[in-house]
Amino acid sequence: MAPTRLTTLILYLTLSLLARSAPPDDSPPQEGSQSSLSISNVTRFQLQRRLRVGHRPPSEELPQYLFFITDAAPGFFRAAGGIIPLLTPDQRDHSWGFMTFGREGGPWVPLDDRHTADTRPYQEFRAWIYEISTSPNMVAGGVHTCHGRHYWALGGVHWSQVRRYGFRERHGSMSMVTWSRNADYDSRWERYSACDFQPQLAGFDRYSRAWGRREGFWRTERPPRGVTRRDLAELHMNLITRRDPLLTRMLGWQGRFPLINQRNPVMAIRITWHDYEAIPSQDISWQNLEIPQRLRDMIPSAPLTHERCYDIITAVVATNWLYTIKMSSRARQRRSLPDSDEDFCFDPEPEPFPPETECHDLTPAFKELRSLDAMCSAFNRLEFYLELSNDLFAGTWDVLYLRLGGAYRSVEVNGNISPGEKGWYKLNMRTMYGRETVPVEVINSIAILERIGHKLMGGDEWKLKGIKLQGTCQDDLTTYEMKKYAAVQQLIRMRHRLSWPWSKQQLVWNRTIDPSDWQEVVFCPYFDRLTVHIYLGYWDSPDNVFIQIGREQYSIINPSFDVDLSKSFGPYEYTNSQNKVLISDFQNFTIFYGPRDRASKTPSDALTLKGIQLIARCAHSGQRVEFTNHNNLNKPVIRPADHTGKVTIFFAKLTAHDWAWIVRP
């Protein structure tokens, strides 16, 4: 689908699904109090062609003033103390993202630059226009073209930020507005500007496809595990105010939302949408959009609930986001070719980020939050990598041990090691720590101990090339690696070579580990493919033996088959595809004889279950893992002829810890 057609589809689809039934009031708005505001939904979903994400506008600076368009008169906002978004105690977490908040509203006030505010379809509305001085709590949306850019004010806009306001008749341009200056305007706001695009504030959670594509500009910038969208919003506010007492006072930031005190809750904004020209859903080419099948099946049914509309729109927006990112990537590769845009709308060349400011402290702050202690609280699997140098006499006759921070005891790794020898060693968590899982912050050091392994040759000097650690999260198969000391190239010698007894372990190398030293190497919270291999010996009834995986039963007439993850586990709310399953949701399986209507004529049903193997594929990385705990069962099973009910042949539980990598990441 062409970019322009997709963009138009996004706009019309959104307005079709969320349009209000009441026509706009033709009478001019009057000043006064009102509790319900109508804001054009175009602000949120008018996604233009060929996005340029993560870069500044073509001008040298971000805009000094932005515009807010609504049917509410100035008296309403003056009495309220500003443009205040409605926040309720039961606010859902997705409402804290400027791309994911729904009909219930959120902490965001939509703003536009001059180009966007002065273009159609805004000119279709008779509305009040407010010119607002920018501040760092305003962030640019992920859309920038020569048609303009949208912005989002986190927490709202103070009345003292409104520089002037005016009323625009239908089909009027900005130049036709008669402006009135705000007597309460504070010119100190002009010291500040808006922040550039902050992708983590968009609201897409860490499992969204927006972060999982190779073309994505922010594949490594997905939000941390366990941190809510509200936490991220508050972090942004804390960062922009931490070094500026004046900005803190002007914004009124006290560390938590709401930003602007709601003098009267009825004067806060709950964003709704204008009625606008729409097209029937049956006229849309849904096959060109990456919408989950469960949502696509609901589209023909009427009426759609607000929640279903929201789900569909979110999927469409994500499709457009990913599509335009890919287009931007391709455009950079063919920059020398002429632009075929019929409107002569040329994309600006990517510009470097501006000098470091408070706005741009947000990304490194998120990187700190994405350090492993925030993303993965504990490991249930640890592996150690040891490599000796290739130099002559770099090996050792001695036995080496590993000790990690917080461990009760060390574990033997290897002995009598040759030069250049290397390998991974699985560590026994229970031996080291007395438990199966270990909190990440406990592993704060790593040490190598040495014991003399040969009475004559022991205690020799050897050379360590490097060591690494790998840890797997307790909840899934997401894996982190600590390779801070992968290339140390250090000579190691025992200080007390002749000490007695020789069986004593001596510390020969020791270093510290910080949670930020761990780097994610495999992101694997869920599987997108699961293959079952069942190995049978003697088997006389191939048509009535089944395996239960999730909610679905599969006949094992074919001993190797792929599981339909959609039928077995249903759609998972954090993905845009049905055919995925959280690893933690796959907890067991059962092999059984199915019930039969009457007793069998044969003496009995019998089989020998030799073993079962499961092979799964991680959805994002493509890494494959296998479950082989029951490869060698050799279990004979007999069902009596007079037994007509279900008979369990084998039942097994499994956890993330039971899966092993087929090829090490």
C-alpha cells in the first residue's frame, strides 16, 4: 500500500471508529464555564507520509510557540488555571502514553506547530486557537514532515503560558484570526523550549512490535521491565526540573501528578472527538494492515465497543509507524534519487541531535533504568565462560574454582587446563546459593580461586585471557551477558605456592560486578513456534492417543507436528499476533488415551512411550530452544479393554528453567 494511501486510511479509519454522532454546533462559542471539551482527533492520528523519527525539525530550533485548538472559550481556561487534562484515581496505565491513551483521556494535551494548525482538516472547524509558549514538559510526537509536527504537553498547560488567543471561523486561516493578548502571560516561559521526540513516552510497552523490528530506530530503547508508563512520565518531569528551580516553580512540579492543581475537577479536560467525514469499514482493505486476526474478525460485527475500536486503532497506528520507519530507512539508501512527491514535499536531511540539554538527559536515564536490576530481578540460570591465553606455558596444572558475590561456597570449574582452552560451564545455583533463583544485585563480584592439582608441577603461573557470565531471567528466557572482563590478558600466580594443605583454595583473581555491566543478548519472553516430537515403541491404537497443550488436544497419529499456539493459548494482550505464547503460560502438557463410547473388542490398548522432545523458537530473536527432560522414558502403558474413560499416559510440568539453547546465543 502506498504511503499516502496508508496515511489517509489511518486518518479516516480513526475518525470513522471514534466519531461522535452529534454534529458540531454552528453557533459561535461563548466565554464561560463548561465541563466537556471537544478536541479534534486529527491531532492524534493524522500521520503524514514518510516519517522522520528522532530528528529535529528542519529549522535550527524547536518552535517557540505551539497552538491548541478547541471549542472552549478563554474564560473557561482562565477560571481553571490552564488547560488541565482530567486524571482520575482509576486511570489505566496505557493512558500515560501519548500514542496509547484512549477515550478515557490521559495526562496529555495535544498541541500543534504553526504548519499543522493552519492546514486542513483543522480549517473545517470553527474554533478558538490558543498560542502557547513552549516548555520542556512538551515533547514532540514521532511525526515530522514538511507538513508540520504534533506535540504533547505532559500534565497540561498553565494559563500563564498562553500568550494570546483568537477565534477562527470555518474555512479560515491563521492569518484571519483576530488575536487578543493574555494579560496573565508570563514572558519568562520564553526562556524554555519543548523537548524533542522521546520514544519511551509514546506508551508502547516493551513487548510491542514497534520495538522489535530490525528497521526500528529504537530497538534498544524499549521501556524497562516492571516500570509503568506513569513512572516514565514522572521520571521525565524529574529530569527536566532537577537543575532549574525557576522551571520547577513555574511548572509547579512537586514530584507527582497532577502537574496543575485541579481547583474544580469539572473544569479538567476529558478529551473527546469531533464528528468528521468517515468511510464504511467494509470499504477498507484490511488485508493490507497487520491487525490481529481476532480483531479483524470483530470488524464486520456492529456495533464495536470503545475498547475494540481502541485495539484496532492501536494496531493500525503501529502498522503505520513500522511502515514509515522502513520507508525512512530505504529513503536514506536512495537519497541521490529525485523525490517523486507530487506535492514537492521534500524530507529534510537527518540532522544531529542538538547539544546536550535537560530534555536529552531522558534517554541515558532510561538506559540506566534498563540496566538489568530494573529489567530482570533474578536469575534462575547462570553459566560461566573461561578462556586461557594461547601463549606458550599459559595453561595450568591446577584446579580452578569460581566464587560469585553472595554465594555460600565456590564451585569447581576445571583443572589441568591447556593453553587456549575455553568453554562454558553451567553453574549449580543450589550448590552456590542454596536456592534456585538469585537476585541480580546479590551478584556483585566474581573471583577465581586456585588449588594445587599436581604435587610437583602445581602452583604454576598461567595466563587468563578472559571470563564472561550469562544469566537467564527467572520469568522467561531473556538472557543477559556480563563481558566486562572478556579480554583481561593477565598473568596469574599463587602467592603461597608451598602452603599446606595443598587442597586449600587460594584467591588469585577478584573483580566487582555492577548491575549495569549486564547487557541483553537475547530477548525471549515468548515463543512464536512450538514443535512436538513424540517417540513411541510398541503402539497398537494410533487413533485414540492425544496430547493436551494449553486448551487444545492434538492427535499423535503424526508423532511430529507444530502446535497451533492461537488455539492452545489464545491471543496474548501484549502482542499484535495471535500465534505467540508467553513462556510462563506454557506450564505443562498431558499425553492420554481419549475416552471411547464402548468397550474395545481387543483385550487392551497398549503402547510404549519412549520419549518426548519439544523445540520452540523465540519470537523476536529467532533463537531455538529445546525441552529434553523426558527424552528417555521407555514407559509401557496398558488400558484395559473394559475401560471407556480418559486414561492419562504421562503428565509433565515445565518452567523456563527447563529449556536449553540449541545454539548458544
